Amino acid sequence: MGIKPKLENANIGFHYTVTDEQIAAHQKKSVEEILMWIEETSKFIYEVQTPEERLRTKLAKQFNNDIS
């Protein structure tokens, strides 16, 4: 099973803008706060993913580990 992007995402980039104020606020956070945010975000993403998306994520992680 090859890992392929969803067709609706083909040839589409991803863009996210971060302001200088957001960067400054992030730099003031402790390591614990950053790690807590990462964990909470990971849990949220898992909860909103479909089983197919979870499988795709798992396979992508395995693929990336195999080529490292």
C-alpha cells in the first residue's frame, strides 16, 4: 500500500501566517507549557480524525522512520 495524498489535496500547498506578536508570546512560554500544548493538540487531532485518516497518519510515520 503506497502512501498517497488525498486527491483533493493534490497540487495544493499549505499556508499559515504567524505574527511577530505570536512569536514573541510563544518565546515567553515555558517548555512545560509548550509540551502540554503539543499533547493537547495531538489528542484533539486524534479525536477528530476518521479511522482512515488515523491509518494514513500511522503509515506516514512508519514510512518516514523507514527512510530516516
